[in-house]
Amino acid sequence: MTNAIQIAVLGVLLGGVYALMASGLTMIYGVMQIINLAHGAFMIVAAYVAFFLYRDSGIDPFLSILITAPAFFVAGLIVYTLLFSRLVDSPRFGEMTVLLSFGLALALEGSLGAGFSGIYHRSDVSYSTSTWDIGSIFIPKGQAYGFVACLGLFGLLWAFLNLTRPGYAIRATMQNRGAAQVVGVNVTRISTIAFGIGAALAGAAGSLMSFLFTFHPAAHWQWIALLLSLIVVGGLGSLAGVFVAGIGLAVVAAFATDWLSPTWSYLTFYLALFIVLLVRPQGLFGKAATI
Amino acid sequence: MALLELDDVRAGYGSGPDILNGVSLQVQESSTSCVIGPNGAGKSTVLKAIMGLVDVRGGEVSVGGERLTGQRPDQVLAHGVCFVPQDRSLFPEMTVRENLSMAGYSLGRRRKAEARIDEALDAFPVLAERRSQRARTLSGGQQQMLALARAWILKPRLLLVDEPSMGLAPQVTKQVFDVIRRFRALGMTVLLVEQNARQGLECSDRGIVLDLGRKRFEGAADSILTHPEVRELYLGKQRERHGNGAAP
Amino acid sequence: MADELAQGSGVASRQPSAERPAGTRRVGSRNALLSCAVLVLFCVPLTYPVLTTYSYTLQIMTTAFMWIALASSWNIIGGYAGYISLGHNVFLAAGAYFAGGVFAYQGVSPFIMAPVAGLLCVLLGTLVGAITLRTSGPAFIISTIALMLIARILFDNWDYLGGSNGLSVPLLDLETGLIKVPFYYGMLLCAIGAVYLSYRVRHSKFGLGLRAIAEDEVKAEVAGIDTRAYKIAAFALSGFFIGVAGALWGYSLFYLRPEAFLTLAVAADMVLMAIVGGRATVAGPVIGAILIVAFNEISVSQFGNSEINLAITGVLLMGALLFFPAGVVGALRERRRLPRILDWD
């Protein structure tokens, strides 16, 4: 039986990455009440981009974030404007947008599969196999760097939301869309920007994914299911929730995987989702009602 | 001079039917008008139509001669119109001070907004005491004060207030209407929608009676108060109660 | 439909003669036409000696019948009640594995077990619905996805039923030419059953309640409808014919693997068909299923069985949602061009 601390450490490192991946998803929901089922697919596309940048141009995955994040920001602006914003006045907005994002995910998966076939990829960077040995614990360098990057990106996100004017407007819109409108926030524009940011976060996460995990076109379903579980457990729209849930559940999953079997690495999240829905549907940090 | 003009406005929600069926009204500058009427008359819809929160399907809305029809709420705000909705629309997780700060969002410059926030806190001591409290922990009356304080910061040309007394105890309602009288005393133009017709008309210059999306009566507030037909229809036959019915 | 009835009564009051009102006559002729169509379908396998593409024709029609059943069933919860389930293929897998397992280990034919599989799915739907339907909107959709993935993990690890390697099921003892015939009839009956169920639900007080829930759940609740019971009932009912279809389909494959049933692409198809055809209508899923199956055939013949199909499915779904949210039946109805033969609402 491996050292419990070892397992916990690995869980935390992984959880940080999950939290970053889910942050864009929960933010998009918080601002415009859209469940973006294509979020996982965005990440996979970004992973492919980062993979080829590394393989063909030698650009380190961490550096590739400087490319993927802005590129996906723009892509997000376009996707929202062309697709989702058209549904704003529709009476069945919630369903329609979910289905729309579902279609988008399928389209992206299909395109990736057609273009790159189903071969599993993973960037082979030097630090993905090396570790630091501290006593009886070894810390994989790649995952540690990834975790630090996630903290950094979370920090940037926090700064943006709390120190800039558009960030302020986004937070306001997340808390009460009607109120934001009434104080003069252009909620359409803010929603577009928020979607772009969500997509940018997916892009950055994809860069990290390219060396942390193996990926292939159909992998996004596993990811989106995991991330959806995270955002529900954390509380839809809550960034703090996603952080706590991400790390918490990842640690639990790590232990479950070690004690029981590898299938628990995903099953933990799905079960947590069901338990939360039964016991506390609004999640850890979700609000049951608003003023 | 009329600051606000609605000309034969038709409006409704989404793909639903028309709620306003051709409403025309005017509000003179620096005066306070109160819209009363039964439930479903479309009173709130009038305010929302002005603010751009509802589809205006016909007619024109203008403020100070500038056409507002079809503009987004943030654009209407830029024309100097401020809306205090029925549900107060506060930011529940933000403190009183942060809520006021958000009100200053459209003012742009930080320093200007800060000065106004301090001014507002001075004007509303109830809020000053609670400046670091989260909005969702305030009582109904305090929330309404905060909503009105937000308008105070913006010093709008036209203030739209939707059912300020909603859900509030009579004592608190009096305080709320006192605030509205203060706005009025400052020379602000106010358009009020009230279910509590008596209280609403008592702090207004003019009254407008709406029913089924159309204007039925219009006139000086106290004449509406005493008009027998209106009294029967909308105010209910009432004996004089203690404290009520007296002049403002 | 309402027009016909109103017209009918109008004519009757003007002409108190023995002549049947025009409205009911049209409904009558519609039903007669449909009955003829169904009769023709029953006769198709009899062309065995004559039809050269016999096997292929039966195969594609069987597939179409199955998807008609699946889409029409999904429509009960997804269309009428407005609760989008992206994990409905769990019923498909449950039906397939139940019947397949019983056949492999006990020797009872899936054709006999199919209705039992259906009932099992109703039970399953009641239990699952009781949990997942505590939420609404986005949380519900997410829970159905999670459900499906949990089921996938479950079946992948269930060694008694073959796990991820699959369970092989004994072949049907018939000459190769005729082997598709029983499945053809089985699926045809399943499709007719599913459409009939959909029709009955639509025209019942239950169906009216579901549509009220779809439009505004709070108002429905206030109007006295037990929304929770209705939703669970709809969810459970929608499982019946999917379970039946699963039992039959699994058997026709002669080999059961979790990844054949429990992928989001299968769920996507059910949803797509209902939407393209016209959600919340009786005829919509039927039209949608036929169109999508036909489209898939053409697409596969052009591009092979590649990922491009998936991409096209996605694009179609997006297109339908953005430009034809009411689907074929809905769009035709809006333009008042819906032929009587398709107006089953």
C-alpha cells in the first residue's frame, strides 16, 4: 500500500488541473446560464494545437499557452456571436443552448477524427517522466509544473474579475443579470467576453493536457462528464466551488483508485454528482436563491 | 415642458401578446407622476418599455426630446434614465458599498463615483451603518433603500420606480416614500408605479390610471384620489383610517 | 386537428343531413391511408423471392423502425415534458443485456423476453427518475450524461455479462436469407407500439400536464399538477419501447458490447431525430428518424463509416436548433402546409 501522503499529493496536483479546466465552464454558466458541452472538445482541440506546436516547432506546452489562450479567446467570441447569441430570446433557452453545444462538440470531434484519426497522442516532454524525490514521496515534475501554472492562471482570473472594470461587470452579471442591466452593464457584450474567457481557459487547459494526459478525438466526453460533475458539486457558477471540489474530489478519487480499482478515477466524480443532487442540489457554494 | 413622452406605445414580452395596447403619456420635467391600476394592467411594463427591458412593438418613447425606442438598457441609462425594479435587483453577495460602487459603473471615472458613493451614504444613514454588510442580509426596507440610493448616485434626469412599497410593512413604506419625496424635492423627474395607490398618489403631482394596457384616466394626483369612479374601481371604498387620507 | 373538428361541427349544424361532416371524413381518410401504409410494411418481407436487395432493404427498414421507436419514446420525456435526457441509451443497453443475458444463460428467446425487458426499463426509469428528476434544467441534463457513463463503467466491469469484451449470444436458427425477417417484424411492432404510445400520451390529460410542465413548471405546479409524479411517469414510460428495441437489437447483433450502446453519439441521434422531425409532436420523431437514417446511409456510402458522419451530425443538430427549432412537422404546421397524413396531434 503506497504512502497515503503520496496519494494525497498526486490528488492535489491533479485536482488543480481539473479545477482550471472546469473554471471556464462554471464561469460561462454563471454569466449566461449556458451549459457548454463543447468545453471538453475545446480543450482537446487546444491539446492537438499544443501537441503539434511542440512536435513540429519545439514550442514547450507551457509556452504554447501564450498562443492557445488568446486564439481560443477569439474563437470563443466568434462562436458565441455566431451561435449562442442567436438563442438569447428563445423560450427554451436552457435546453436549446445545451443541445447546440452538444452539436458543436460532435462537429469538433468529427472534424478532429477525420483530420487526425483516432490515434492517441501525448506530448513527450522531458519533465513528464522525471520526478523530485523528497523522502519517500516523489513528485512528478510535469504535474507539479502544471499545478503551478493552474494556480497562476487562477490568480490571473481572480485579478481580472476583481480588479478590472469588465471583470467587475462579469461578476455583477453572474450575481444578478437583471441588476447588472439596470446599472448600465451591456450584458450582451459582457456575455460575449465571458464566453471568450471561458474558451481561453479551455485553451490553456488544453495546452497542459497535451503533455499531462493522452488524448484522442473522442476523449472529450470523459472530460466533459468529469467537469460537469465538478461544477455541479462545487455549485454552478462558483469559481471557489470548482477549486474546492476539484481538489477535494481528485484526492478522494486518488485514494479510491489506489484502494479499489482504476475505474474509480472517473466513477468517484459521477457518484459525487449524484450524491450532491440528492443531498444538496445547489452544490457546495451554490446559492439556493437570490434577492 | 414634458421630459418623458410615450406616444401610442405597444409592448409585450418575447413572442407573447401585447401588454401595452397603445399607451400615450407625458411627464413634465421636475414633476412626479404615479401610475396606478389593477394587477395585470401593464404598469410595470410601462417602465420596462421605457428602459428597454421589454420589446416595444409600436409607438415612440422619448426623453428630453431624444428617441429611446428600441435602445438597450445601458444605452437608455446613458440618456439619464434610472430604473429601480420591483425586485430591487441588488447584487446579493456584494456589500452595501460594493452595490453602490456598481451603481457607479456607468459613471466611468473612479474618483467621481467614489465621491458620489460617500454622498449617498451620508444621505442614507441607515445604509452607512451597514456599509460592509452583504446585500442579501439586509431587511426588505433596507434593500429598497439601497436600491434607491443607487439611483441617488446616478442623479438621473428621470427616475423610474417600480412598486417601491412592495412587500414592506406600513412603517417602512412611509420611510421609502419619504425618500421619494426627497428626490422630488431635488427637482428630479419621477415616474412611479404603485399598487398602494393612495400612498403613491399622495407623494405625486399627477396620477395616471392604467387598465388592460391602456390609459383610462389622467389628472392631478389629488383629483384622482378623490374621483369617485376611480376610487371605487381602484382604491376601494374606504372609510378614513387613522393616519391615512391626510394631505402629504 | 382542432380546425377539422371545428369545421366538422360547423358543417353539421348547417346541414342536419345524414352526410358525415367534412372534418371527420378527412380524419377518417387519413387513418385509412396510414393503415394501408402499415399493411404494406407488413407485406414487404413477403417479397423474398422477388426482391434482389432483400437483405439490405430489410436491414435498413429494421434500423429505421428501431430509431422511430427510440425517438418517439424519447420524445415523451424530452419533447412533451421538455426534459432533455442525453443518457436515454441506458435503457437500450439495459434491454439488450437483460434479454441477451437471459438468452445466453437460460435459453429463453429475446423475442419472448423483449416485453419483459421493456417492463424492467420502466422500473429502472422509475427508480432513476426519482433521483435525477429532483433537479431540473441543466442539472438534470448533466445527471443523465453522468448516469450513462456510470452505466458504461458498470457494464464494462460486469464480467458475468462479458464486461468490455462483450457477451456473445447464440445465433438465430434460420437460413441466412430469412434471418432478418423476425427482427423486421419485431422492430415494426415495436415502432408501431412506440408511436401509438406517443399518440395516446399526447392526446391524454397526462400529456396535457406534461406540456404544461414543459411550458412553465411553476405554473403547472400551482395549477395542481403533481409535477414530480408526472415527470417520473414520463421518464419511466419512455423507457419501455427503448428496452424492447434494445432486446431485439442486441439479439440482431449477436454480440453485445457496452460501447455499441453507451456512447453519447447514440444519445445524440435520438435527440437529433426528435428535433429535426419536430419535438413534442407525434409524427415528428417518425419523420426525423426516417430522414436521419436515410441521410446516414447516403453519407456512409459517400464518405465511408468515418468520423465525418459525426461531424455532419453535429452540424445538422446545430443547424436544426438555430434555423428550424420546430423541426419539419413544426415548420410545416407554422406555414399551414402540414399534410393531413402527418398531422397526428
